[in-house]
Amino acid sequence: MTLVVSGYRTLRYIVPPLERLNVITGPNDSGKSSLYWAIQLLESASQEAIPLALTFEEGLSSTLWAGPEEISSAVRRSDHPL
């Protein structure tokens, strides 16, 4: 299975390597919670519960890109993860 998350909350684009069991770790503000919420939203979609999921998300606008307005040159060079 491949999971691709793009433009969701603070995740610009991510394709995490998933196995049967996954442990997500990382520093603060690295997108762990956004990845968790993306998976929750997909789970809700599979149960045809998108309106309810969006209610928990505080509306559609909260599911859109919430990262910085401009991407730093360090992130562009991949010297610093997004």
C-alpha cells in the first residue's frame, strides 16, 4: 500500500514508507499530527463519513495547506526537512 499526502495541513508532499506496523517519530512541528489526521480523514472517507470528519477537522479550510507562506532555501535544497 502507498500513502501520498499532498497539501494537507502542514504536509506539502509526503510518501511515507508504510509496513504492517508503523511508528511515527520526529521533532516538534515535523508533521506527525498532520500525518495522523490525514490517515484519520482517509479512514472516515472509507466509511463515507466525510461530513462528520470535516466537522472534527473544524471545517474544510483547516484541511488545506497550513504551512509557511514561503519555503526557505534550506528546505528547497533538502538541507532541512519540511
